[in-house]
Amino acid sequence: MSSSLPIETHPLQPFLPTNARILFLGSFPPPKARWSMDFFYPNFINDFWRIMGLLFYADRLHFVVEGEKRFDREAIIAFSEREGLAFYDTARRVRRLKGNASDAFLEVVEPTDLTALLAEVPHCHRIVTTGGKASDVLMAALGVAKLPPIGTCVFCPAATHHLGHDLEFWRMPSSSRAYPLALEKKADFYRRLFEA
């Protein structure tokens, strides 16, 4: 029974640069044992930072520390601040039903207060989900009836939800290796977000 499983509280504070124009929302960080750094998308086998390296620097290894199985946290933070990228997750507290990082076995006990989060980044009008669970949670929060196809967005006027202002909800493919799509093809979807 899930109620007997421990509840985890999000281990990171939201990363909200004052110039943030895009907010990336995943579901919840993997167990700490899988982290290669103390920041979002910390699992070394997750391809989020390789996708960013490919898109912005034409180098999938741009954010990888040479000779080590970890990402360069300081370079990632500087890049994110410069580009106006904010990060958090759609769940603040969860239960891991199978003890792993899979969205399929993640029970959201307390969703993130997205209204409070967006109040901290007033210039942000674009929210991006990077996985299935995050997309489902955001869809419910925005009152969206149908998920946008991967790599596209749906416009959500302020009058249709309670998050404070007009928003674009972009749905991206998961950057997890478990999502069966080549890195370059995932990057093509993410490129649409930055070129729109």
C-alpha cells in the first residue's frame, strides 16, 4: 500500500533567474545516489544538458567535465542565467512506488504551487514540460483538455487558469535515456522551442 511508503520532499530550491523567460518543469529528481551534481537534471545518463550543449554550442559534451562522469554545475548555472532559463519540477512531495526515478511509479503527494513559482519570474510566459508526469500535472493546472503533441505548444490565456498571466505550454520529449528517441532527434524538438 502506497501510504506506508516514505514521502520525499524536493531536495532543490527552484532556480529562478530574474530574467527568466522559459520555465522547465520535470516531474521530480531521481534518487540522490544517481546525481552527478546538485542541480536540475543531475543524472549523468539523462541527456538534458547534452541537448542544450548540442543546440547552443554544437557540442553534446559542452557541459560534461572532461574525463569525469559529471556535468559542470557552474557552467550550467552561468548558461541558464544568461539565457533566462528557470528550473523546477511539478511535484514538491512524492512517493516512489518502486524506489526508482520512473514517472510511471511516482505518486505526486503535493504538486508544486505554480502560481507562487511564476510570481517570482514575471517575464516568463513559456512553460516547458520534459516528461509525461510533468505534462499531465501541468495540463490539469492549466485546464488544458488535450496534451499538445510533442515539440509543440498550446496557448493558455490568463482567463482560463489561475497562474497569473497568459502562458504557452510547450511539451518536449523526455530527456531520459528511457525515452526511445535518439539524442539528435530530441534536440530537434527542443530547437523548436528556442526558435519560436
